[in-house]
Amino acid sequence: ELQDRIQILTTERNDYQSITITTNERIKEIEHARQSFEERLKELENDKSSLHNDKFTFEQKLKETEGERRDLFDQNREQEENLIDLIHEKEILEQKILDLEETIREWARKFIDIADKQKLIQVNHENLLNNLKRQYKYSILTYCINQMHDGIDRTKDIELFNCKSSTNYLLSKLQIAVTSTRKIQDLWKKQNESNETDTLPFLNECITLANCMADLVVHGKATANLVQDVILANDCRDVTLYCIDLYTNYQTSSTSNDIDKQSNQLIHRLNLLIEKTKTFSS
């Protein structure tokens, strides 16, 4: 079952990496389109400026021609045709300016649309990453909780009544659990401060503690049978259940203060068990 779960998580990680690569490629394509648009926009602005200059020059020329026409009204029709041609040229230039202005507005709308799509892709990418991280974290913590439940279920095995377990081994497991709980408490605080690099170490330490607690509850029961102390077995079971509650709160993202208090309480209970176990080993 563990191997299957690891395979599923590996597949999810590969899917996530594939989605990330595809998204990055799409962002590069959009960035390239945006740069091409900006270059084209500069060209259109230059064309517009040139046409405005041509229009101004033409209008100056038209004024001069109209002045000459008033002075030379009796000149031949050829000059009048030239004037008509100039007027027509002016209309063409004005229409070109209008067309260019419309083209600029259209490119501006496309640029805004591209920018909006790029922002949407970035937001969706971030949301996808966050969802994958939450799912991965939830799955790992669920695996840890199941590990500890499996340990509790193993204490019901009748063979444990004949199992000889060392109190020193149980003591070492309790000490490891205290150290691991403190590490988890510290890593939880760091990742809550938006330090993403601490998420994986946090989950790895959660797995370490879960395996330790599963081992602890089994050997706690076996040691209790050996020293004939039922309370020791119950205490080991209770501290494991308390650790399960702590992991459940990690899954539901309880407040940092609640998590901190519960972690301190778990450490306190483990230390009490350490002191009690020492009395059996002495």
C-alpha cells in the first residue's frame, strides 16, 4: 500500500512538473507576442508622425497653391486639375491617418487582451501550484495518520503478550519522538512565514515522527506486558492518539498558537513517559 501511495505521489509530481513546463512555455509565447506588438506599435507611431508631417507640408503647399490660384485665376485648366489632384491627395492622406489611428486602437486592444490573458495564466498557474502543494501535504499527513493507526491496531495482536521488548528501546523511541516533535514545531513556524523551502523538510520529519510513534505504541504495549503495567500501555496509546490529533490539525491549518500549544503538550506527555520508562530500566 505504501509503494502504491508513493507511486501515486510520484505521478502527481510528474504531472505537476509537466504542467509547469507547459505553462512556462505558454508564458514565453505570450511574452514574445507582446514584444512583437510593442515593436509594431512603435512602427505605427512613427508612420503616424510621418503622415502628420506630410499632411502639414501638404496643407502649407495647398495654401500656397490656393493663393496662386486667386492671383492666377485666369490661368489654364491644367493648373485647376493639379489643384484637384492635390485635394484628392489630401483626402487620401487623411483617410490613411484615420486608418492608422484605428489600427493603433485595435493593436492597443489586442495588447490589453494579451496582458489580461497573461495575468490570468499566471494567477491560474499560482493557484494550480498551491492546490498541488495542499493536496501533497494532505496526502502525506494522511499517510502518517494511517501509520500511527496501524501501530495502534498492532497492539491488539495476541503475540505481543509473549513479546519481550527492551525498556531501553522504548526509551530511545520516546527520546527520538521528542526531538522530532521539536523539529516539526520549528519547521511549521517557518513554513507559516511563507518559507516554501521548509515544506518538504516539514513533511519528511512528519513521516519520521509517525513511524516512530507507530513503533513506540507497539513496543510500549510489549514493554507494559513485560513489566506488568497496564497504565504504561494506555499512556503510549494516548500519546499516539494525541499525535494523530496534532497531525489532523496540521491538515486543517489550525492557528499557529493552537498548533504550538498542542506541540508543547505532546512534548510534555512524551517527557512524562520518558521519566516513567526510566523507572523500569533502572
